[in-house]
Amino acid sequence: MKNTEYDLVIIGAGPAGLSAAIYAARARLSVAVLEEAAPGGQILVTDLIENYPGFAEGISGAELMMKISEQAQRFEAEIITEEVTGLDLSGPVKTVQLAGNQVSARAVIIATGASPRKLGIPGENRYYGQGISTCATCDAPFFKDAVVAAVGGGDTAVQESLFLTRFVRKVYLIHRRDQLRATRILQERAFENDKIEILWDSRPTAIKGGDAGVEAVSVENVKTGEQTDLAVSGCFIWVGVTPNTAFLNGIVDLDENGFIKADKRMQTSEPGVYAVGDVRDTPLRQVVTAVGDGAIAATEAANYIESK
Ligand code: NAP
């Protein structure tokens, strides 16, 4: 099997991974960034990022990631589009298996991010992609003038529901408590938007439909026990994220929610292996914190390699 050697391998080309690539390449390490899909990560589908400094009018996730990706490649970080099929991160030389070959490095940064969490209710798997979505930017145009449901009370649910209102007639925002978790400015916008009706203290119990897709979401009021069927043609699920760590098979220590434990230097339980961005047990999951993680990990990886 062909083996290509680098100083540093970064797994994942979202904001954290690509930021690490920029810093590592500028430290004159040879760097490979492994990415199974297009570079960008979760932020790729965000219509407008308003809280990343330097873009006073905001910037789309796709445009920001294109710029960051170009920047990483300008400093000669190599982006390899392939899925990781196996890993050996113990010892001084780390190897990462890809479909037909492998790469090896003296340090590895894990930047694999997180994926939308599922509700685990009847109908969810059946109608996924047939009325159920986790991506407003991708799917909102399919729901022009329709009535849809959105589930969750965090930044994603509120920001994406606001985006949906540009297309749909109405959004029922279903939240399990009597207070939103989202940032205040997003809450204010939701409260002011006539197209958003918030169903407080409510949780979806099933998603129903026919051959053509979603027709209703069954909702239970958690305080009164009252059950209602909302007639909707779409349901967007934004109830948080789960870390993409399954491929690690317990190689590094995880916290109780499955996020990778790392110290303030982004060092995991395995020497020479770092974790950055949404996959890490971090108190804030934002592009601005992800790129900070990447910068720290790359600098630490360079020091680690130098010390060996
Ligand atoms: P989140 O902050 O974890 O919020 C998840 C929401 O879903 C919470 O309101 C939670 O309810 C609800 N929820 C969780 N499990 C549920 C279930 N089984 N049934 C019903 N509701 C459930 O996740 P997120 O909104 O996806 O955000 C993820 C991270 O990205 C956060 O750090 C967020 O700040 C960041 N983000 C930031 C922006 C921005 O800055 N504009 C935009 C998007 C995302 P409870 O409130 O009751 O726990």
C-alpha cells in the first residue's frame, strides 16, 4: 500500500481544520488535510454569518469557507478528498488509512466536527429527505408558501427558522421549554416575525405522511399532556449536534456526550494528537472559536514535532 509522509495530518476541512492548516503550513510543516466531502463543514450551509469579525455586513458560510480553503492552499496545505477507513495514532509515527493508500505523520489534528442530532421519533427516518430536513439553505425553496414545522430552541433552530420565513407562509417553532436557548438578538427577531408561531413546552412525538412525504407533525404539550396534529408539509429538525467520533474507536478519551477531551493546548489523551472545533468538548461552538482552536493546535503540533 502506498504511503505518503507528512509532518502533520489534519482530519476534517471545516473552519477548525483549515485554520490549523494555515498555521501549520506557515510554520513550514508539510500538511495534508483529509476531507471526505467538500471542504467547509457544517457552516457551508449557513446562509449568513453575522458574528464572525471582519465582515460587517455578514458573509455566507459557503463564501467564507471558499476564502479560508483558498488561503490554506496558498500556503501549500494539500487537501485530499478521501474517507478515513482506519487509524493508528499510537507511537511516534501516526498512520491514517484511506481507500487505496495511507498517509503518515508525526502529529494528527482531529477536526471532524459534528452532525445534526436526531429526535428518534416515529416517522423521522421514513421521511428524511421527503419533507424532513436539517438544512434550510438547501431545502427552503422546496417549501415556497407552505406551512412547515421546525424543532429546537437553540441558535440553529431560531436562525434557520428566520431564514425559512423568506420562503414559507408559516413556521411552527416547536420548543420543549418556555424559554429559547438562542442568542437574544435572534430571539428578538423571531418574536417580531409574524410568520413564526412558537409552540412552547412542546415536543414532537411523531411525523406522519403519505407516499408524497410529510403531512403532519404530532405534538405533545409537556405540561398539559395535550396532543395536537399540526398539518405541515415539511419538518426541519435542529435539536443540537452529535460529534463525529465513531471512526476513532476509542483511540482518544471522550467526555460523557462523546466529544473529544482536550486540554487548553488542544492536546488529547494521545501524545501528538490534537482535537479542535465542534468535535472537542468546548463551551462554545462558533466559527470564531473553531479557528482559534485550529491556530493553537497547529502551533502546539509544530512544537511537539520540533521537540522530537
Ligand atoms: P444547541 O445550542 O445544543 O440547542 C439545541 C436545542 O434543541 C435546544 O433548544 C434544546 O432544548 C433542543 N433539544 C435538544 N434535544 C432535544 C430533543 N430531543 N427534543 C426536542 N428539543 C431538543 O444546538 P444548536 O442550536 O444546533 O447549536 C449548536 C452550536 O452551534 C451552539 O454552540 C450554537 O451556539 C452554535 N450556533 C451558533 C449560531 C450563531 O452564532 N448564529 C448559529 C447556529 C449554531 P433545551 O434548550 O431545552 O436544551
